[in-house]
Amino acid sequence: MTTKPLRIASLLPSTTDICISLGLQRCIVGITHECDFGSSHPLYNSLSPLVVDGSDKNNTCNDNETSSSLPPLTLTVSQIDPHIQSQAAIDAAVKSSVHNGISLYNLNDTALTDCNPTIILTQSLCDVCAVAKDAVDSEVACNLPKCKVLSLEPETLDEVVDTFITVADACGVKERGIELSKQFWHDTNQILQATSLSKKDKKPKVLFMEWLNPPFDAGHWITDMLEYAGCSSALPLPSEGKGTRKSIQLDWQQIYDSDPDVVIIGCCGFDMIRNEDDARAAVKQLEPLRAFQTNDIYMHLMATYTLLDQVQVSEKV
């Protein structure tokens, strides 16, 4: 029996990264406009699809199955240009989009149909982070009726790592997902062990700023990562349930009152240069902070949106 090649359309940079970490880079046929990995990334090295039959024996490819030598098609277009728009302008566009029920991202229907995926990876956790799931479901119903849609909605670090297994299982390589999960927790626990040796009397209070104008803190799994890094959130968290929450808009007085020991500026979607430029533009707002006086304000690259980058940042703190 001939097994149909696995063809993945990844509508999130994070799921693209997960697929590559699972060794499925040759199965990826569609990516987002934000998946800017460059020619050195393994995504562009060999693009023949793996044939996955669920057994995952030896993690090998079927050499008889080939695909185009062209890189994956770009499936999304953003209504925001982060290279020229200010943070205030982007924030206004985001809020207008939510208010009017109009997505900030358009799905390239033709490209999606042309890449002919067998599975689409997307999310419905954040309304302003990716193409709306309703748009994906509608396109699949009309033009790709045999294609599976997998929507991920992790809120905690545990749930994020569970998605490694969820994606792997959906792609027929569950054992790879289990191994990736084990490796992640091994590395993360090494960080926890290292920070447990700290001689500090109390955990440093960290404010991770996801936006500066207006200010937002980082939510969901970021607070878990701070805990693994031997730190605590400078802002209060829910006392019940999962102990995490969505990112929230703040005013500067709330930030001053929280008195963080350390501030990390990692504005969503921006590279290091943009984060530094915007931090310098906000120096009058940052200056009253004790962390400013002690030189404990740091920039972080957030353009790639990867979980692994954020673990590395926590390790540095």
C-alpha cells in the first residue's frame, strides 16, 4: 500500500520550529510571513517530504517520494508593517481589528491550495497573533476537504511542551515528540538546578515587557519560565487555577509600584535592534525604575517567536 506523503502547512512560527525539531522539515510545504529563518536554517536544506506511516522506524525517509526543490510557500500576509509603524500605531491597529472583528492577517487561499497540505497547524489562543481559525476552517471546507486542521491552545509551560507530542502524534511520529519533550524538561531542569544554588535571599522580581507603548507585560507560559529561572513575576498572578493569565495592558504607575529587580524588554515580533531603539525612545518612562538605576534592563530578540529563545533568556536572568 502506498502511503501518502505528509505535507505540513504551518500557520505559526512556533509550530514550524516544532516540526523542524521533530525532524519533519522536509514535510513543510507552507509557512507564515513571520517564519524568516534564512538559507542557513534546516527548513531550506532538503525539502522532499517524509513518508510517515505511524511506526517511525529508524526515523528515515522514503527516497522514492520527492517534492519540489522550491522553498515552502508563504501562506499569510500581515496588515501591519513592524518596520515602519510605531508601537502606538500598531497597538491602535490591533485594537481596531479586535473591535471590528477583522483579522490582522490574510490567508493566501491560492498558495494554501497550491501547496496541498495534508495537515494544517494553527492556533485559536490569541486573536491577534495569527490568521483566524475560522478563516482556515472555511478554506479547508471549500478547497481541502481531506486536510486535517490541528489547533493548539497552550497557556502554561506544561501545555506548551505537551504540544510537541500533540504535533508529533498528528504527524505519525509520536515517539519523536516524547523524546523532544523529555529533552526540553531535562534542559529546563538543569536551569532550575543551577538557579537553586543561588545565595540570594529571595527570588529576583522580573517584569517581562511585551510592549512599551502602551506598556503590556508578558502572560501565559512566560511566568512559568521565570519560575524555572529562579525568578518571580513582579506583577500579581491568579491565586487559583493554572496560575497564569493573558498579557495585560498596564500604566506606568503600576509598573513603578511593582518595583521589579529586573526588566526584560521583548516586544512581540521585534528584533533586538528594534527593541533597543524603542527602549531608548521610552527612556523617560523607564528612568524612574530601580532596575534602570542598577543597569538591570535587558533587551531580547522576539522576532522568531520561539519558545526555546525564551528559555535561554530566562537562563541568562
